[in-house]
Amino acid sequence: MPEPVGDLAIVLHSHMPYVEGFGTYPFGEEWLFDAVARSYLPVLERAHDLTVSVTPVLADQLEAPGVAERMEAFLRRHRLEAAERDAALASPELRPAAEAEAERYRRAIERLLSVGGDALAAFRLAAAERNVELLPSSATHAVLPLIATAAGKRLQIDAGLRSHRR
């Protein structure tokens, strides 16, 4: 029997174009808020033995002043309340799906509040508790082989590593 080649690393890549402070529609901050509520928080709550990258662009947006408050308010008003209205008005055959949607947003808000509104804390908590390895990324999510100069590549890597350490 041949020697094993190595381990398999499954890497989830977490990135979001810069939308912080751009309002909520279309594709403003609601894009970031929905990613946190419907993707990052649920995955980080359940993930084990996984590698997750966090780009500086995503991290910077999640730690920007006021983002936590705007995120909670948006999720409550525009997602949870809408889902609860849908559930109340839904036909009997659609009510379970609408109630499940409301519960997903309720759970996301509870999870966000449990980490003090700091979505990055959910990444750190997963790393501390469930063998989730956090991996740095280049500064601006650049495709490094396409960067024209060695100095440009070094700058991307250096800024990405500094952001990750911070």
C-alpha cells in the first residue's frame, strides 16, 4: 500500500466587497449583514476541523464603527420583522417555511448579541473552541500571480498578514 499523500484541507473563503457605509439597497450594507446572518454565523457555530480565510476587506468592514448597531437594527427591522409578518400572513402550507425563516434570523441576532455584536469574535470563538483555523488573505483580495511587480505582491502579503494578526 502506498504512503499516504497528506491531509485534505477544506477551506471556506470569507470575503465581501467593500460595502460598509453604502446604505442598504441595492447591494449596500445589507449584503454584508445578510452574509453574517445567513452564512458566517451559522457556519461558525457548527463548524469543526475546518479552515476559514478572512480577508482584510471583510474584517475591516466588520469592525468599522457603528456596523454592529446598524447590522442588528437592519436584521431586526428588515429581516426578522418581515419574516414574522410573512409567517403571520402565510397560507397554512407555507407557514412552516416562513416561521423557519423568522427563526433563522432570530437565532442570528441572538448569536450576534452573544458575541457583543462583534461578528469577528464569532470567528475567533470558533477557532478557540472547535478547531477552526483562521487563514489570512492578501490585503485587497488580489490575485497574486496577476500582480505586476514583486514589490506589489509583497505589499499585498504584508498588509494581509498585519491585518490578520491585528
